[in-house]
Amino acid sequence: MNMGSKKPDVDDLLRRALADDLPEEVAGGMRRRIERFRETKMEDETAGRGAAAWAWLGRRSIWAAISVLLLVAGILLQGGRSSSPLAQRIAALKTQYASLELPRR
């Protein structure tokens, strides 16, 4: 975000709106205040991006760990249990289908 490009517009707006009413010291004080506000805002945005990056990395690590645990659990469940009747039927159907000779075209 480039705040420097908007500065002339703000200055012109202040000059036009308050041409008679605004002493030079007040205008200078307002400019300094606006610059401090902009600097603080830019620092806050930069710090927020760093925190967001660390949070994203933390979430990514957690999801990776959960994925590995689910893979290990799936492997253990498949290896440790006897197959279910449904799985045996599906395997039998696959075997029968594979053994069929399909007509060639």
C-alpha cells in the first residue's frame, strides 16, 4: 500500500476546505500527526503479516501431522483386522469379473 501517493490529495483538500481558517502551525501539526498515524499503521500491518505467516505455518504443520496419523491408522486397521463379509463379496465380484472373457471387437 503506497500512502505517499495520496499525500498531495490530502494536502490539497485541507488547503481548499480550510483556506481561511487554518493557520500554518496547525497545518504543520496536522501533517506531522497524519505522518505518524501512517507510519504506525504501516508498522501494524507489517507485524500482522508476520503473525499471519506463523499462524499459517503452524496450521500447515498440524494438518500434516494429522494426515500422517490418519495414514498410519488406516494401515494398522487394514493389517490388524480380518476382512469383513462385504469386502469378501466385493473381492469375489472383482475376481469373477476379471476371469470373464469379454468379446473382442
